[in-house]
Amino acid sequence: MMQAKQPMQHPRQDRCRMASRHLKSAAGWTLLLVALLAVHCPGTATAQPKTAADTIPTTTNPAATTSPNLTSGDVQLMPTLPLQTASANQTRGPSSSTASNQQQQPAASPIPSGDRSSTGGDTGGVVPDPESSKTDSAVQQAEQQVQGPVDTTSQPIANAMPLINFPGCTNRGGSPFLPPGVSRCEVQGLLNRREADVFTFNVAPATDSSRPYRVLIMLRTVDGDAQLGLSVPQNNVTDPIPDQVGTQIYGTEITTEVIIEVPWGILSQNPGTYIISISQAHRRVLYTLQVMTPFDDVVLAEPDLSAIKDLHKACCDDSNATSSFCTEYLPAAIAPQHSADDDLCRMTPMMCDENGHLIQLAIAQAGLICQTGLPASFGQLEFLETIDLAFNDLNMAITDMGKIIAQLPALQNAFLRYTGLSGPLSDDCDLIKSKNLTRLSISGNNITGSLPDCYLKDETLEELYLSQTGLRGPLPDVVPPGSPLRLLYAINYIQPDRVGFTGPLPASLFSSASLTYLDLANHKFSGGIPAMNNNMRLLNLSMNTLDGQIEGTFPASLETLDLAFNQLQGSLPAGIDQLANLTLFNVESNRLGGSLPQALPDGLLVFDVSNNQFTGSPPSTLPAALHFFNAGHNQLTGSLPAVSNPSLLVTYQLYDNNLSGTLPLSLVNGSAPALMFVDLHGNQLSGRLDGSSGSSSTGRKMLQDGSTGAVWGTMGLGYLDLSNNSFTGPIPASLGNLTDLVIMDVSNNQLSGSLEPFADLLTTSASDVERPDLLWLNVSNNQLSGSIPNSLQYAPMMDPSRVGTMSRRGQLPPRILDLSNNSFSGPFPTWLPTQSALVARACGQLCRVDVDVNGTDMKLSCPADLAVTPDQIPFLKRQNFQCTDNSGQQVGRVIA
């Protein structure tokens, strides 16, 4: 039930999506990983329902945020649903899409990018990927092994929560049916990963006297996204109505809004119990579910109609207007004799009350270009509860906008992000004068000066979005103990001239009991981090200049912590292993020291403590749910952490430490089927690359005959760096069977034996349906012997046809084949200059080609005759290939 049909995905696509998401969230990018993703990833579930005790009853009357989605320059005001039919009861709106059973993908918003925060903000910089159910994938299989199978087919209705039990949804007189004309039926809750919240409402049978209405179901999530589903009662078995999935009408990295609309034509023919599900969250999210039942015969009343006419005149210049809202739908809505279907009250997600007064005006991305700002008549919309004008060009001072907003007594939500507002904020605080205002967003506007105290002292404001505004100076330390503020997102630009907030972090903000989401990334805050309240769920202070210590302890409620790229000192507070809700922990690139926790929370997904000064040993075992682990560039000793079996691990990095011992067998044998990145370079690791110690008689036999020992079963592995250690024995042939492997560096070890078993398997798999991806092979500075395998001429890095994958930076990943400083002997590979030149020619100026077979211990006999074409000579001179003459003397010359 409530499951969208999705196309089959290749397992590699799922691994790519997971790796990309968690690498970005942990700031784990390097040039090599970017190159790897460019080749490896080009173009890069419902469970047990909860009970009513897990939801948050709404104590105020905030309306759900809604804002349309931009499609080819037009605003999509009404998602076209599969259940809608071409009838007189169908709601009309400017949608160019056609009916579809698929969940629609949001279009990217035309807004500045550059926010690198782990959790994002109300910036719109990245449209979140509403990942569909993973089908037939390694990641899904691993999740099922670790967490058990997920039931995506049904939800027990016995555990569902009736909407009529919540404030604003009750029918007078105790009727079990959801009443028509409802505008304030709202539920707030917290949704964990792999959970589902299920609600029901009953629709009464239609009669001849029934007044037509429609049902609007809107879901707004904070700090992640979730799927909204609806099951319609099946009263017609011959023509069943499919389950519906919400259409996303707006999305940023922090907020996502989706909607489902059920017209009267469906409601009247299908009375009974409708089931709403909220599911498939990828992390714990805060959600607001709003259900409205507006009447179909309501038309826009005065003075609201006059204000909309003034809007058309002021902001839809006939000579410049290009959006369908300005050129088609708004003119139709204000025409003197317009039909009810053209009325603004019928354009979802617009909402009017029973008397035709606007309650919700949501025209984000409508293509408005105002010459002198919004018309003053907007101040007459006295019943307006939600206004969303995001991504339009209002071209007005923010103080003038404040004068209009101050005249709207019923206003609860004001979303003014990226609207061309400018100038300083007034100390009169007009923007927040409404005594009902709970949410305000002015992100992405050119606001100058500092933040007035009143914005943090307000008695009703619950969510405040100030990202990428240009505000600067100290953040006022004036938050009162009883403040209702629960969310503050103020992510600054990352440009050097955008200083942002400075000075110490306000202690009153951190101690405020209501504050649960705080993102102040990319500013110039200094000093330490004050003690947090006991309800904090998200804290992002990354990319500041904090140079003090972390005070107090981490609250048990903490889910996301990002303190990366500061200069924090001291040690980590104790008790990290006890944070049961923690999913992301990132303190990368600070000056923190002391020991690491020896155990990590079971639900942790991302753990990054790289580039610090931590000592002692790493955790002994990584939890099964962990996706990203990076403890590189510290001073850690002891052995490598074991990987749970099974494991969801994607990235495993402990480079540049003082770790010793052997590779964990669980890292080699496929216990982590989603594993893509392994970087252990610069340690003191020993033993063999198959995870064995190499001390048994079986191990000695493997060394002599070149057999492989333990088989590498991590088939999704794309990056393997074991360089600068003390590994011995042969290179396992099974590494050549990893078709997703792009970069492999085992240089500067004590590896020995023949390279042929590995090379033969690598090139043999090239005939498979999925060709190998290995473009970077470095085995230099080892003790490998025997001849250079001729099969390497068919390896991916020597294939000119494999240079067409462009990286995200407009360059091609390098082609590396480094066999230097080993003990190879036999004839010089005559194919090497020819293939190298062909690859270099195919790369042109877009990628680097490095081939090296030199070294003092290399005894490659010079070929008797080798034809060299003129265009190969410049490349050969750069390589300076060497060989040995008849007397055994090494010759340093271009082979010709």
C-alpha cells in the first residue's frame, strides 16, 4: 500500500547515491574521490507504525508551508494527480504536467549555491533527492541483513491514528467524518528512519444536498524528506483507484513540502476510510501534516480580489512577463466574468476561507518582477495566515515589506526567501509584529547591518531562517528563558568578503530549552561552544573560527553534530557511545585531542574525526548501520576496527596514523557489500592483502604458487589505497575481479611474487557485461618479480576508448600505471609505448597519463626492434623508458 512504482536501479546507482550523500554530509571530498565518483558514478521504507503518543499535538495554528515548483520558468500551483479525472469538479491550476502514477521530481530552484553545511539550510542550494525504494540493490540487501526486511506493501490500519482526534480536525457534534470547510487540521510529529506514521479520515456518503469540496493533504518536513502516501477506499472493484504518492511542490536542504489533492469527483464516489502514510525518511525528521477541506464554490472576495489585481498590475509587466502565472492564470482569475474554475481560490495550493478571504497565498517562483515592490493593498489581506513569495523579484526595501507584513494580524507563516529584498532590518521589527507569527524566512536577500535583538526575543516566533543574507556583527545574546524559538538557520555565504556573524556564540541561545535545530555554518564565530540544552537535535557550527573548547556534555537528544573546519581544542565530552539518536558526528579538521570513544552508537551513520590530534586506539568494532567512517590523519595506535557482519559501511578511512596489525577479514570478505572507499595509507600495517598474517605454511604455499588466499568479496569497492605500509606477499588475484574498482594504490610496501594472476583476471573480466573501471594502478616500490604481464595492455587505464567520462570539474580522471621500482625481469613490453601514446592522444589536454616501468632493480631486456611513429616520440621522451642491454647494463634512453 502507498508505494510508488519505481524503475529498476543498478546496484552501482544505489551505492553512488549513498556515497555521494554521506561524503558531502561529512565534508569527505578529495580530488581522488571526486575523480572516482566521476568514473564510478557518472551524473551522479516503510516499517512499524507509531502510536498517537509519538506525535506532537499543535498548540498554535500555523498553516503548513507551501510553495510551488518552477518548471520551465512557470510556477506549478497544482500538482496533477493520477486520481483526477477530466470533470467539472477538477481543480484547475497552472500545471503543465500530465497525470502520472510516478512521484514527480522537483525542479532545481534558480538560487545561489555554495553552502557546504552538512545539513543544509533554508537556502534552496540543493534540491534533496527523494530517493525511491531501492530495488534489487546491494544497499537494500545489506539493510535487510542488518535491520531486517522492510514491509513496503501494507500498514496495519489498527495502529492508525484518526485525524478527528487532533485539534482542528474534529467534526462538531461528534460525527466520525472529517468535516468540510476545515483549514486548521494539523498534526506535528517526529519520524524516525524505517518508521511510518499512519493517519485515517472518514468521508461521508454524498447526498443531493452535499456541498462539493476537495481534500488537500500537505506534508512539510524539516531536516530531511519523507514520502506522503494516500490510499483511497476501493468502492468500485472494476475501476480501482491507485494509491497516491505526494507531489513535491518545494524543496531545499532543510525543508521539503509535498501535496496530495483529492477532488470532489473522487470523494463523492468513494466514501469511507482514507489512509494517509508518512514514511521512507532517510533520517529522523520533524514533520507538519496539514489537511484542509475547502469548498469548491468559494470565490475570491473583496478586498482580496483588489489586492490580487494590484499585484498583476505591479509585478506582471505585459512586455516582460513570461510565466504562465502572469500571462495566463492570474489574468483569468481577475477577469470580471471569470468562471469558478479559474478563481484563485481553486488554484492549489491557494486556500480561501468559507467567505472567500485568502488564508494561504503560495506563489513562489511565479515569475513576478515588481517595479516598485508589492502593492500597498496587500496590507488589506487581514485573514491571510500563510504568504509564500519565494524566488520572485519584489525589488523593494525590507523595511517596506515589514510595513505590509505588520498589517496582517492573522499571519502565521511568512516565506520571503530570495525575493530581492534589500537594506537593513528596522529596529521597529515590523516583520514580526504579528502576534501569531511562528515562521519567518528572509534567506537569500541582500540584507545589511546587524540582527536587531527583537528577532531573538520574540514571544511567538518558532522558526527563523536567515541564511545567505549578508547580516553581520555579533549575534545578540538576548534569548529569554521561555523563548518558543525551536529552529534557527543562518548559514552564511562562503565567499571571503561575506564575513557574517562574529564574536562569541550566545550562551542564552544554547541554553534555551525550546531550541532543537541550530545551524550557524560559515561565519566567523570565535571562542568555545557553550553548554547545550537538553533538547538539542541538530547543531552545525562548521566552517567558523571557533578556537575554544566544547563545554558541558552532549544532550541525549542529539542527532546531528557538525563542528568541522574550526580550531577547537581540548577533548571530546564523554558519553558519545550513549547517544542513541545520533546519526551524524563530524569534528573534522580541528585541533581536538585525547581519546576516541571505544564504542559508537548503533544508529550512527556518519563519523568523521579526521585531521585532528586524537591518540589511543580507534573503536574496536564499527556498528552495522554506519555508512561513513573517517579517522584519518591523527595519532592513533593499535589495530584497525573490525567491520560488522553484515554492515552498511560505504567509506572506511584511517590514513596517516600509527596503526599496526593486519587487515580485518571482515573488510575483505564482503561483510560490507556497499563498501566503496578504503583508505589506510601511511600506517604500519603488515600481513597480507587478503587479511591473513602470512605466517602459516598455507600462506607460504600461496606466496610460491601465486594463489589468492582469501577472496576479496567487496564487489562495489571503487577506491583502495593501502600504500606506505608494510604489507607482504602477493597481490591477490581476486582484486582483479572487482569491476567497480577505479583507483588502487598499494605502493611502498613489501609485496612480492608475480603480478600475472591479478592482471590476467583484471583483463579477463573486461569481456563481461560490466567492464572493469580500474584507471589508476600503482604497485611501485615493492618487490614484485617475474615478467610484466602482457595482459595489462588490455587493462582499462591503457584503453583509449575509456577516456570519455568527464569529472565534475570538467577534467578527466588521470590514467596511472606505475610498475616502477620493483624486481620485474624478462623482455621489455613492446606494447607499452604504443598503448601509452594512444591513451595520451585520446586524453588530449583533459587528462593526465603517467606510465612508469623504471627502477634500479628492473631488469627488462631491450627489444631488438621497435617501430616508433613520430607522434609517439614526445610522449616517450616524457616517460624516459629504460631497459637493459645484452651485458645487463641499464640503458636510460628513449626506446627506438
